[in-house]
Amino acid sequence: MDANKIEPKEVVPASRKLSSTDAAALAKGASRVVVAKGKSVREFAPGGKAPKDVVEAMLGPTGNLRAPTLKVGKVVLVGFNDEAYTNVLL
């Protein structure tokens, strides 16, 4: 993000664990949720809802929201994938 001069509005430290409730709230407000796990990238269009499959995809093995998570307008990026970030941020 520094290379593209993008400044976050809010940074949540890793010590603050975000739960499935937080993930559901993010999904409800999103028009698109992009979840990256390794090289796998899945896209969802929750449509003002928080379907179980979207929330489950957003959570890591500990049951907390996967990191990093970015909200860019109405798009939520969960996990890291260089191509997905490039498509949304640039």
C-alpha cells in the first residue's frame, strides 16, 4: 500500500481478535467479498446479507477473521493475494 500511496483510515492490531459477528457485519455492508487462501481466491456477492458460506470463508482456523482484511468502498478483501489486491486497489 505504501508503494501506491494508499493510507488506511483505520488499522486494527492483530491482538484485537475479530469474530464471526465482525465478519458477518463486514459481509452485510459489502457488495463484493474477495477471500484469498493461499493461491485460491473466491469471490462472493452477499447482497446485503451475511450468508453462512461467506462468513465461514472469511474466518481462519481459529475462528477469527483472517488477516489481512481490507475494506475498500463496498469491497472487502480477506487474506492476501497480490492479483486480487491489484484488481481492487489500482
